[in-house]
Amino acid sequence: MNTNLDIPVRSEGEIATVFASDYLNKISGEKIERECKRQIDAGCTTLVVNFKDTEIVNSIGVSILLGVIDAASNNGTEVIFSEVNEDTEQLFEMLGLTNHVKIQE
Amino acid sequence: MPTTQQQKLVHTFSALADIGQEVAHKNNFQEMIHTSLHLLLGSLAIMRGGVARYSRFGHELNFLAVRGLGDDFPLSASLEMSDEREFLNTGMSDIEISQAKMLAFFQRYQRILERKNIELIMPLIVRDELVGMVFLGEKASGEHFNSSDKAIIQAMARHIGVGIHQRNLMAELARRAEENRKLYEDMRMTYQDTVKAFATAIDCKDKYTEGHSVRVGKYSEIIAQELGWSDEEIEGVAVAGYLHDVGKLTVERNIINAPYRINAKESAELNKHPAVGFEILSPIHHPYTDVPLAAKYHHERLDGRGYPDGLKDNEIPYIAKIVNLADSFDAMTTDRPYKRRRPANEVIEDLRRNAGKQFAPELVTAFCNGMLKELTGESKNRQFRRLLGREYMEAEGIVPLLKQALNGMDATSSLTFVASH
Ligand SMILES: [Fe+2]
Ligand SMILES: [Fe+2]
């Protein structure tokens, strides 16, 4: 089910997948955050953020992901980051994001 | 593959660079603050935080951007004077929440700050002025802020502070500009009221030429309009017209009102009025230039046969030439103690004949043009008819005469042009 024309979303049962793309690194990335929060509010138990089209993640991107993590933890939703490239994974680890999310191939 | 440490440095320093760009180049203040907060939080992966602007007048912090602080976080918070002093004393350095307990501010907001996991606050101080405050929650890593983190936060916060300060300056500047504009407008109106009162006083002294100054002001205005001058310049010329005879205030009333041609002695007395006018007007600060000069030289003639100094051509200030034409026109078109006014056709003929002798030809052209436009309805102006009466202005043959004069003036103008080059 694609609920937002700009943000690709896939929803299967209680698992929702949101594709981060390159939007993430700009203020417009808040669209992704809003979409994630919508999925969380809609009651998904697992939120997957997919990074297959995300080359790098800058500080704005990290801030937006923290917003997603925070919303998920308030709702007891599990967050999974998938298809994260090696550099970005290392960054997430270093910054402590991996304390809050699972990284998946 | 870069080392972890290198990568971290790159990440935080690019955030620092971005925040500098944001502050320097964003026109949208709200968006700038919003983006800056993202950059600040994202650089060190801080879970939540907010940026507030401090209003010195209300001693109030107003949040411009918040992240992760929830709906129940107060978006406005008041500071005590003692807080402000304390912040200014310690300068722009981070205050850990554990150290903040002595602040009146903290005591008031302790519960909400603790509930929201606020760990660090940083006053934004620019040029010894508290402009705002940054509030930061916990790091995603769960670690405490170390000294390197704090240095980065301080650097980024300084950018945000400068951004807020710039915004304050801009607002202050806009406010002052508006105030100045209003002040100037008030001054101008006061000045114009004064000028009109003066003009009335001058005209009162001369019962035969009642309204002379006001009419000269109006005619001068018409000439300046025809010359395509700016509104402010036109206003200046009108004022010069209103005040040109101010020197007459000191001339004996019986000389001014003499019902006969005055004798040489009386004439010498009367002829002082331009110089006296100049003396009266010079010490006054006029919003327009050349008003005193117009008074001093409004009886000069192009051919040098005028008074007081017998100036010629371009020695005469332009504004004085305008007032001279307006003045002469009014003298010819109104009844004098010893002389009835002359019919319009004669007056126009006189203007044409004296172009280049008494009057600057291009001014006669402008004046006749103004008159013609009114009579043909090309302009909505009714000034001439209002000041001189419809019958007088609409007398037969005036329009053709004006056209003829204007044609002739073209020739005269080009002759003068050839002669002077
Ligand atoms: Fe005069
Ligand atoms: Fe006069």
C-alpha cells in the first residue's frame, strides 16, 4: 500500500517499510519522519527503514532518524534499519543509534 | 575505509560547516533555526532539544524550534533578572543540569526539564547580550557529554546565537526606519503648515495682492511638474514660491500698499525684500535645498537687468528663475493698486516676448504647456481656472495663442541653444 506519493512505503501485516532515499539529508526529510510516525500511530509493530537508495547520512538525516527512534520507543515499536551501507552503519554505531535499532542486511 | 574517529570528525565538522552556511545564507529565519537544531542534534546524535530566543523586554524565552520534547513542553518560559545576570557572568559556556540547580529559572522549571531528560543548557550570548538559549537532551549512545562534544556544541550554538542576533538587529533596523519615516513625515507636515502660515502672513500685509504668495507657490509647482521633477523637488519649489516675498514682512506697510507708483526712495526700500528674505530664511533648516536662494534672487533677470545683484543667465539659481516667472505671471494677472490686470492673451504674448530676456525660455515653454494641457483637458488640473477665473482663462483665442507661443518658443530655445554653444 502506497500512502504517500513522495515517500515509498510498503506495509505487510504489522511490518511497515519506509524508504529513506536521499531526502533524508534535507529539511524535506521530515516527510519521511512524518510517514514513519504515521505508520507507528497506525499500529505497526515493526518499522523498517530501508537505506538502499541512501548514499550517505548527514546530521540532518541523523536528527530525523532520532525523531523516528524516539516516536517508536514511545510506542514500543521495534525499528530496523535495512540495506545500510558500510560507512553509514559505522556512523550509526559510533553515534549510538545502534543502541536503539537493529541493523539488517 | 576511514577510521571511526576520522569519520566522526567528518560528520561533526560538516555539520558545523552546514550550520555556518545556514546562518549566513538563509533568508527564512524560522527555517534557519529549525535546520540548525537538526544539525546540532544530528552532529552528536542528541535525542532531543530546543532553541529559544530571549526577549529582554519580557524576560522571556520563546522556543523557536523543538525536537522530541513532546506536546507538554512549555514553549515560553520566563527568566529572573538574577538568571540573566548569572548567564552573562558565566558567558557562553555549557551548563550541566546538575550545576543549574542554583538558578531561579531551573527551580521553576526543574520538573519538566528532568522529565524531558534535558542534560545541558547553553545560554547564547552575543556581544554581551543574552539572545537565546539552547536546551539539549541525552545522547543516543547514553554517554555523557565529553569536553570535545561540548566544544562542538559551543561552536554550533555560537552560530545560532549570531543568527538570532542578526535577526534582532534587522527587526530593530526596520523598526527604526519606520519610526524615522514617521518622524520625517511629521516634520514635513509641521514645516509645510509653518510655510503656509508664513505665506498667509506675508499676503496679509499687502491687501491688494492677497493670496499672491500662495499663487506663486502654485504656479512654481506647475512649472516644476511640467519639468518632470520628483515629488520632493516639486514640494521644494512650491515652498520657495510660498516664501519668496517673506522679506516684505519688514517693509513699511504703506510702501507695499501705496496706491500709486512708488518713488525712488520707496522703491529702494521695497527692493531690499529679497536680501531680507534671504536673511530670514537662511538660518532655518529646510527639508529642501535652495529655498533661501529663491527668495534672494527672484527679481533677477536673464539679461542681467534685475536686482539685487544683476546676475545673468546661469548665474541665477534655477529655482529663482522658476519663482521669478511665477511671480511675474501673478503680477500681470492680478489687479495692482495702480494698474488693472492684463488680459490673458497679452500676458502670454509678454511671456513669449520676454523669453530669453527676463525668463528662461524652457521655463516659459513648461509654463505655457501646463496652461495648454489644462485648457485642452489633457490634464485634470484646474489650477489656472481656479486661481484666475474660468472666464479669464477661457477667453477666445487663448489656446491657439499658446500653441503659437510654444512653436515660437521652440525656435527661440534652439536659437538660444545655438547662441550659447
Ligand atoms: Fe518679490
Ligand atoms: Fe512676489
